[in-house]
Amino acid sequence: MKLRTTISIIDNTATTHCQCGVTGQLFIVTVPLNKWMDWKMGELSQKAFPNLLPHEREMIQTGTTPAEWNQMFNA
């Protein structure tokens, strides 16, 4: 798993890039910068990012992709 977050002041966004260690697929999740900052300051991800799918919130938090979860827990 490789996790990288980039901040764009111009676009007012935070973009997280996760490369899956199982499939090699690159996942990109972009959220408003103010919501990302709320989350970094302690807001629950469900409240900060209600429009994201659960696996997208997980990728922002831990960098773990769905395929990696499946591999870890034999789902």
C-alpha cells in the first residue's frame, strides 16, 4: 500500500492517492479541503465525508484498498 495526499490551495481540494498492493490499481479520492481539515482536526470521517462510499473513507484514513481488505480478512 502506498498512500499520498496532495493539497491544492488553488482548487481548494485534498486528493488522496492509494496504490493497491494486491492489484496495482491506483485509487484517487478528492474531497473539499475544508472537510479534509475538519477530519484531520478530529471530525469522524462519516460526518466529514458523508458523500463518500465506506471504502473511499477507509482509503483516506488508512490507505487500505478493497482488495487489500479482502486479502487480509479472506473476504
